[in-house]
Amino acid sequence: MTSPARDPEPVTRDPERPTPGTAARRLPAVEERSAGGIIVDVFKGEARIAVIARRNRAGRVEWCLPKGHMEDGETLPEAAAREVAEETGIEGRVLTELGTIDYWFATSDKRVHKYVHHYLLEATGGFLTIENDPDQEAIDVAWLPLAEAHRHLTFPNERRIARQAWQRLSGSE
């Protein structure tokens, strides 16, 4: 009697092991730090925050908190205030740290462990514009009610940061 035909067992590959016939190549790991945050303005009795839109590599629009790299000699809070102003047009004063998001990604020559430090900022001036963004990453900028921002932000970790800002400002922390 013959056995019934079976599908071959799936082959799983250990990403740490080289594919047969190739040499192992482990990319070097580096750390990068960025800063940004939630800038709050009260308009007609409602707290609102400035958020930016950008296109991801696939071309989809993502609504995000403003953030970016640190410049030489800059502290994290200074970088947060500068990046928020560049990407949204709104100038602000840092009130407190909200939290840090970290994640990994790879480029062609390295693995990057990215840390993004988020701060709560009070709006002190300016107007919404993406014209001051030196990297031209932002394609749009908008005010969102802080109480609803977590519903519009693309990334779960940024939604968590927005909820933390709401809890801190509403006293429900």
C-alpha cells in the first residue's frame, strides 16, 4: 500500500545563520537618539496638539508627532522644541518629559536602535506651516483635539504618548 502524498515540510531559516553558499554578514549595530513631542495650545477652551503628515516608503500617508535628530551640542529638550517648531511652525516651551519610544530598523550597512524622547510643550507662538521643515518630510500639518488625537495618529506608541499627555494635563494620571 502506498502512502498518501504529503506536502513537503516547510523550510524555516534561522536569520542568524547564513544561507548555504553565502558568508555570514552581521550588520554592525548603532544607537540613534531623536526628540520631539506634543505641543499643546488651548483654543476656545479645548486643548489641541499639532501633528504632521508624511508619506512612508510605500507612499501611504501617516499622521505623526513631530520629531527629529539632535544637532551637535543640543540637549534632548532643546532638540524637541526645535524639531516641533521646524516641522509644525509652532514654537513652544518644554514642560516635562512624556516618555521614550525605542525600535530597531536596518539600513544597507547597519542595524539602528532608535530612541525617540517625547516631551510635552506649551505653545508660545507661531502658526501652522510645513515650510520651515529642512528635511521636507512633512506634507501637511494640522491641529487635533488632544482628547481625540490618539484616534488619528498612525503609530500605537505615539497614540500612547498622546494619551499620557492627556492624562497629565487633565490630572487623571
